[in-house]
Amino acid sequence: MLSALHGTMKTGRKYINTILLLAGMLAATLLAGCATSKDKDKEYSLVKLHAESDDPNGGFSRTVPIYRASPVYVNVDESAFLDENDLVRAAVLEDNGFEIELDFNEHGVLLLENITRANPGRRIAIFCEFGQERWLAAPVFVKAVTNGKIVFTPDATREEAERIVRGLNNEVEKLKQKS
């Protein structure tokens, strides 16, 4: 009987070790998930909107490549007229693929309306820094943008677009906390 009891204790110990091993693996997985979430909270992105320029040889403009695969060269004002400081929110939208939407505050609404009203049929080049620096798009605006929202298809993968939007929204939150 003593040997039968001893065998049960070994089997019980084996089960306990298996349970502890599984619990440890689960805890490690959860911690890795939390670390990833925390890392995503630390991601940042910056965005700058530049108006198309008439002066290709001027000291206040430069030519930039838009779209990496088949570049379109656009002459833009050197200074951005809008950036992440006027951003309220960014989102990835689904519409025949994906797009990025940038939603600006009152100041951004006024600037965007003024630039697009004064320059119908012109481009706005969108520059972004998100761990790399890239000109994402240069949509043409045929009429004034009065709602403060720009929607564009970025020169980015879906994962990069999601990363950009996460980083922009993190910056918006950080700027809100500062003010």
C-alpha cells in the first residue's frame, strides 16, 4: 500500500509541475502582450502638410517625391502650414482598401479652408515621420475643405498606416495632457 501511495504522489507532483509550467507560460504570454501594448502607447508619429508652390526655383520651396514606386515630383512650400499640433484625431478608414483620415481643430479648420479655397486644383503634400520619414501623399483639392478633415490613400502598407495613426493619436493625447 505504501508503494501505491508513493506512486500517486509522483503522479500528483507531475500534474502540479505541468500546471505550474502552463501557468508560467500563460503569465509570460500575458506579460509579452502588455509590453507590446505599452510599446504601442509610446509610439509617436508627426505629420506636416505643405501647400503646392508656384515657385520651383525659389528659396522657400522644394521639389519632393510622392509615391515611392512611381514618384510624382511636387514643388511644395518649405514651411508646413499644418502639423500634429492642430490635429484632433487620426483614423484608418475602410473604403476600397484603406485610407487615413486626419481631423483638425478649429485653427486647423481655418488654415485648411484658407489654403484650399485660395488654391483650387492644387495639391497638399503630406509628410510623416513614424520611425521613418516619408511623403505619404499629395491629394489634389478641387474645392475648399471646410470641415477640417483630409482623407487620403497613403504610400504605406496597412500595418504602417495603423502605426502612423496610433502614433498620431498618441501625440494628440500627449499634447492634450501638456495643455
